[in-house]
Amino acid sequence: MGYQAETEDTQFVKTGQQVKIENDTYIIIVSGDANGDGTLDIIDLVRMKKQLVELEHYDEAFIKAMDINENGEFDIADIAKTKKILVGIE
Ligand SMILES: [Ca+2]
Ligand SMILES: [Ca+2]
């Protein structure tokens, strides 16, 4: 028996989405998607900066998504890498 991911729209998966597979629920993490719209853009960078200076405290799923260099921690290096991606040099 297969499974079907139920999403609001089928175009993107988004950080924070829940997927049920049989009896287990999984939370989707999209690397770099810090606001749950399925894409990486300037809004995600703004949220990363707010999280870094503790102006905001986002849910764990979003903080994991902010770890764009996937080293297990969210810090300034992730913001630097996100900027490079946004300007197209990485
Ligand atoms: Ca986003
Ligand atoms: Ca990191």
C-alpha cells in the first residue's frame, strides 16, 4: 500500500507541513524556507535575521529550515550562505 501526501496545493512542499504516512506524522522541512511558503526568498532571510538576534522565536521546524548549510546549527554562517544564494553566487 502506498501513501498519499495531502497538501494544500500540489506545486510545492513547505516547511511546517504535516504528512501522515500510515500512523506516523512527519513535519516537512524545506531547506531555507523559514516562513512556510515553499520557496527561499528575501522574506526568509528577514526571518533568519530576526531569529538570530532573538527578535522572534520561530517553531523548531522553521529553525531547522534556517540551517541551510545543514551542519545542525542555525547561525550567522547560514545567513551568509542564504545571501549568496539569493544574489545567485552560490
Ligand atoms: Ca519561504
Ligand atoms: Ca547551519
